[in-house]
Amino acid sequence: MLSLEWSDALEVPNTPDLAGSPAEVRRSWVDQADEQQVLTTYRAANAAGNAPGPWWLRALDRGKLRSRAEGHAVEDAVTELLAARPGWVFVPWVDYGEIGYWEYVPSESGVYGPATPTTVQFTDSHRGFIHLVPAHRGAGRPQPIDFTVDDLRAQIEDIELIA
């Protein structure tokens, strides 16, 4: 029952429009309910078996963030930067419970043919909360580069030129 309850808590109400930013995806119970109640429910579901959830909730659970609002502020700062630049598109479909990521569409055309585009992903694996995954092609998984919002802001033009 707990898994079913948690699954329902992550469910985002349907809408005919495709989300264009993380803020437009924040319609589930985990984004709206009392933060302490969300954290308590997540911890119970996670104890029962590796519960999915947004990056900010995992970071909050581990003490890397002080609040859900702090995580949303990271998403909003990235959105403010990338949405204003040509070529960046928000991709709202990812693993269940996750928020989505940004991809730089021009980087899909690699020097040697089609490539997986440069992406900016949100993560709880470090306190900068951003992974930059360079455009790549072929077998193997590229190594994400740990970034902060400030790193991204300072290096965005270089990232776009490399792509």
C-alpha cells in the first residue's frame, strides 16, 4: 500500500500542454503538500524499497538542501539562464519521479553524425546540484561534470561553442 500511496504522491496531473520548464511540472503532491509530511512519507516509502523521487527530495532527505524551495530555486535559476538562450529545450520526460532536464539541440548534429546532445541535469550527488553531460555518440556512457548554477552561467557560451 505504501508503494501505491507514494506512486500517487508523485503523479503529476495531466495537461494538454508539454511542460516547458521544471516549474510547469511542479503539480504533484510532493511539490504541493506540507514539506515535512512529504519528507516523512518519502522516508517511509524509501525504507520499504528504494522509492523514486525528485532530485531535491533526495537532497533534502540527506541534509544537502534546507528546503524544497531551495531546490526549486536551483531549477528556476537554470531555467532563467537556459530558456533565454536559443537552442536550449526543456525535456520533461525522464525517470519516474524526476523533474526533467535541459538539452542543447544544436549539439545533436555531431561532427561525425548524429549525437546525444549536451544536457544539463539536476542531481543530488553533489552540492552544486547540476550535472553537465557533454554531447557524445557511440557506445558507453559519458561522465557527467559536476557544475553549479554559477559555473553554468560563467561557462554557457563555451559550452554552446563546443557543442
